[in-house]
Amino acid sequence: MKIEDVLDKDEKIRDVWGKILSIAEVSDDRHLKEKAFEMVYFAKLLANLTIADFDLFNRTISLEKADVNTYRLLKIVETKIRTNNYEMAGQLLELLLQKISADAYFDESKLIEILEHLYKNGQIKYADRIAIGAVERGNFGAVIYNNYHLVT
């Protein structure tokens, strides 16, 4: 990926990611699928995560892996918050909670921090669904949801 050519870094990442993913998706080799799952972390390397990249991310997460580094996955979501791309952050986090095994634990304080950003920046529909999904997974209680829906 370091070879100089006409493709920029993001295009090189997308190209490699897409090609390896296409091979892994049709393979019966569990080891290959688990290694291909690691490409999900490429999302953090992309300067601009697009809707097409979201499709790559979704397809990669669908490969499933027994031992998932949820901390690294949340770092991908945080990069979208740092660039003020709150909608994409909400979409990514919602997808992670839906697709990653219920046995995988997402850090409660990190989830609350991300949800605070989503609520404060108008992504209420994502924040609500994520908060409810996290409670259903057993990741934390409903305090953050209640803070934004408490009727006085």
C-alpha cells in the first residue's frame, strides 16, 4: 500500500479491503474469515468514511469473530465524533451492537461518552436505539436514556 501511484491512501485501503473481503466471504476457511475480520480496523485509517465504506464495514463485521476487540471498534466510532460526523458515528455504533456477539462487552463509560455526543448533536434516533440496545445486551443501565427522556 506504500507504493507510489495514482491512488491516494484511502483508495488503496478500500481496494485491498474490498478484494480480500470478497475472497473471505465465499470461503469456507474459518481462519481466513477471522483474519479478514481484522480488516474492520481499516475503517479507522480512512480519512473520510463514506457510505460505500460503511458497506465494507458491515460486510466485514458480518464475517463474525469469536474474540473481538471492542475497544478498538469503539475507537473507530470516536474518530467519527472527532470529525463531527455524528450520524456516521451513530450508524457504526448501532451496527456494532447489532452484529457483534452478545457475549462481547462494550465498555460502559465509552458507550455513555459516545451517546452523550450523539444526544447533544441531534442524533437522538441513533442514540435512543443504541442506548436501548446496550441495555438489552447487558452493557449498562438505562440512566443515559432516562437523562434525555425524563419528563418533569
